[in-house]
Amino acid sequence: MNINRRRFIRQSASMIAGYSLLTKSLLPANKDIMTVNGWMAADKMGFALTHEHILVDFIGADKVDPSRYSANEVFNIALPKLLATKERGCQTLMECTPAWLGRDVKLLKRLSKASGLNILTNTGYYGAAGEKYLPAHAYTETAEQISARWIVEWENGIDGSGIKPGFIKSGVDKFPLSAVQAKMVEAAALTHLATGLTIGIHTGDGQAAIEELRIIQSKGISAEAWIWIHAQNEKNRELHIRAAKSGGWVSFDGVHADSISECHDFLQDMKNENLLDHV
């Protein structure tokens, strides 16, 4: 976390006082969280970074493979950064790299134990970036079939590791959604119905977010099960407010030196509408 991000957090603290980064409405009814090390009581989460990536491979779903990197090398590079993050008060980190984009749950578990950070991994597929990171079966299988794959990861663990996902991660580009991107959202909704896991979707613009919400709610699911990731990419603030008023979660992330002022303005908008509890 650089100095500008720390300054942004301090500036925003007065606005979000009384709310944690992961408030109680976003938690499962049983108040437990699934980490790479198993169940954890929600009140042990503490300060949580809700959208991070330790390892990502941008080669594409047709070429991604663990042999492309050394897990030991990644471990040695990442561990000091995670320890520094923990020293600054972070206790929990949600690792948002999905399958076919470099997800390595065994590495995450190893880093969690070494750093003392609680780490959550995910199930789901990433349909954004022109669908470069979708496996071939995403096009041929139904939403129900794809969801069944993700539900198996929840029930049995990921890739035989016994490590289970703590949330669902997907991604879409801008509106209108392609057929396969819409199918990923539907599969995420079906997976939520079977598992109770929260759905976080990388989203290209506000109209795409509203379409995601329509698909999710068409399955009888509360908007509170959904997070609009990268909402700062949408400049129409009325769409932020509309999504939050529906009960959904609006994530202003990717904070850096050039975006701090705008993110602060977004938070001020939400405060003016009494919606900080859905940020």
C-alpha cells in the first residue's frame, strides 16, 4: 500500500466510521467465513482488503498452466509484501484471481500460514477482457452445467486440494453483455443459490452492472448477494446510487494517485444518500 492509498484511507475514515470494509449484511447468515485454511468466525476478519491479486497469469485460458511459474519464487516474492500488509493492520485478504487466470489455492494456503493473514479464494470464471480467460467448455455447456462445476469446488474442494472457495468471482465487459458473459452471471447466481456464497463481478460499466443485477434478481436472489467490482469505472453516479439502493454492493477500488480525488467524491455521493453501508 503506497502513501497515496494510505492518505485516501485516512481521508475517507471519517466518512465510513461505523462501517467495516465487509459489513454484517455481506456475511453469510451463520457468521462464518470460508478461508483457504477452513472456516473462520466472521468477527475474526478485522480490517479486510476485499479485492487483491497475489498471482495472475495473463497468457489466456488456452495456455495457462502452473508449470509457467515457480511456486517457490512467487512465495518468496509475495511473502514480504503480505507480512508488510499485516504489519499495517490488515488481517484478511480476498484473493480475486479465478480459475483459468492463474488461481493457485495451494500457494495461497502456504502464504496464509506463513504470513498469518486470513486469505479467501474463489470459484467462478472471468468473462471480461474479450473472454480471453474462459475455457472452451464455457461456450458449450449450459449455465447449470457450469454452475455444477463451481458447486463441486464448494462441496469437495478445489482441484483435489480440499481448499474451498469463500466467494464467487466472475467478470464481464461493457453493456451489452455477450451471450457467454450473461451465462457466467447466471451460473454465478445458480451457484449462490446452492452455496450461499457472495458473487463479486468485475464489471465494465454501469449498464452492465444493472444487467447483472437483473439476471441475479430474476433467480429470486437478493441484490445483497452481489458486488459491483470496479464501479469507479462508471462516471454516472446515479447508477452507483441505483445499485446501492437496490441492496447491492458498490466497490470503488483500484485506488492510486490519480484516482483518489474521484473516489473521495464517489464516497461523498454515497454518504449524501445514506448509502455508505453498501460501499
